[in-house]
Amino acid sequence: MKKYKIAVLPGDGIGIDVTNATMKVLDTVGFSDMVEYTWGDIGWEFWKTEGNPLPDRTIELLKNSNCCLFSAITSKPKEEAQKELALELHEKGLVYSSPIVKLRQLFDLYINLRPCKAYPGNPLNFRDDLDLVVFRENTEGLYVGIEFHPVPEDVMNCLVENHPKAKRFAEADLNDVAISTRIFTRKGVQRILKASMEYAKKFDYPTVTVVEKPNVIRETSGLMIREARKLIQNYEGKELWETNIDAMCMWLVKNPQNYGVLVSSNMFGDIISDLCAQLVGGLGFACSGNIGENFAVFEPSHGSAPKYVGQNKVNPIAQILSAKMMLDWLGEKEMSKKVEDAVAAVIAEGKVRTYDMGGSSTTTEMADAICEKIKGM
């Protein structure tokens, strides 16, 4: 009997290319011998043909898996999404929503963990000594999807009656007003903060930096800052730093080596994790894990890059390092180390480089080079 059941969701576009490359690496390191893989449906094609980018059959597949290796999907704004629906679905009142956001909420994957590590020899590194880790709250904040446009009259009346700053919108045409909510809970704030501090303790990072904007967004960012100040008292020897999101972007460009563990809410975490990724080579190196108490989905941070579909061109390292994170989460530490060491060796050697690294190697050639390093270990 196989040890693990792993759901594989390649998604759209280059997701298929980088997933195939990653499966080669998992085969070579010996992981596939322990696994029953089940490939599932997710993404734009299923939105267009079924009106659901995350079919119920895929949710059932995930419920019967240990974890998921996911790749990339296409997402488009509301109006464009409607236009691409099959004609027979146009009058059904369907509204596109991101399937990965839905997965995070459905399985309560509240940690979005994004390591951003510089591997020496990468010509795209800002510095070779960077080892940044971003903890992004994954289920609340601006991404909860509670939005209005046009705004219902009872919603606007409630705001006007209960908040003095809403009164200036009382006479606005409700068709000309859009509202997106930013919702934090104490539980949500506490658990992402605790996860970041536990990580700093486990891996000996001296500081945890909370990235928010409490001087303007006083209630939600303020809640996170207040809870952070309480929780850090439980972590002797760890220092809490507090930084506004705008200043953090500046300091990461100027002095990224000063930081280690960063923690933030959903939107701000999304922003700073991409910035950190660029400091260590860009999204081609940006792995991530969506992690809950009993389930996890591992994915590269990049998108589906439709312009590169079928060209066997893109860098698969972000997906391969996401698989490395999956191995870690499953407790397969030896395999995880082999994958990372092989990636590091190929980057340091510099003979195989994809287009983003200034080379001309293909997706397949990068995967093959990493596999050869694993074989030699």
C-alpha cells in the first residue's frame, strides 16, 4: 500500500509544464514510489465550460488526500470572466471567484508560508545572504470576498446610521459606489502571529516583523499590532519589530538583510512576499505553502503565464521548491534536503539557466539537471 495520497492540480497555462518538470524530480528522489497521485480539475477551462473553476469533484478529491501539489491558474476580472463563459451559461447568474482563494477558506489554510532564500550563483539575487520568510494570513482580510457593487440600500443605510465617516456617502448614487470589506478576527490574527513566532523560535531567527498600517487602518491593523505585542512576551530572546507596509517596501529594497521572519495580513502579505521574491530572483524561485491544521496545498507564487504556454521555456524551480516544502510538511526531511541541495547545486554551477536567469535552457533541461544532481547524491 502507498504511504501517501497526493492530489495534483496542474491548472492552466504553464502550470502543466512546471508540474511535469516537478514530477520528474519527485520520481528521481524516490518520493513517487510512496505515493498514489490523483490528478484533478481546476482553473479557467472549467470556468468557461462548466461555470465553476473549482468543481465539486475536485473538492472531494482533496478531502480524500493527504495534501495537494498545485500549480497555476488564470484569473480575470469580473466582466472578462463573464464574456468567456460558454453561451449556454450566460444567463445563469454565475460570478467568477478565485478557486485558490476558495480552497484556502474551505480547508482553513490560514498560513501562507513563502520562503524567499537567495541561492548563491543566481545572477538575479539582490544579495546572496538573504533568507526571508513571509507569513501571510490566508483566510481573512481583503480577500474574504465580501464586496458590494452596486451597494444595496440597506447596507449603505446601516453604515450611515452607525459610522459618522459614512455620512458623506449618504446621498451618493448606489450604482456608483463599490465597497470591499477588510475583516480581521482576533483568532485569525493570533494564530498567524503565533505561527510566525514559532517558526522564528524553531529556526533561530532573532526578529519577527509585523507589517501593517495601524496609523491609518486603525482597527484591523491595530488589532494585529496589539495582539503581536502580547504574544511576543511568550518568546524569550525574540524581538518584535513593527513596520508600516509602505515603509517596509522601502526598507526591503534598501536593507533586506536586516529582516528574517515577516508576518502580515492577506493583502499586505501578498505584496511584500512578491517583493521579497524579486530580491532572490523573481517569481521563478518563489515557492509557497497554504497550510492548515490538517491539510496543505503547495504552489508556486507565479501565475499561468499564457504567453509562454507550450514553449517549454519557463523556470520550474518555484514549483520544484514548492514540492520540497511539501516533502518537509510530510516529514520526508531527507528527500526534501536532496531536492533543495540539487536545486542549489544547479544554480551555483550556472550551466543550466532558463530565460529569466539570462540563459536559454528549457523547462525540461532545468528539471533534468536537478535530477542528475539528485542521482549523484
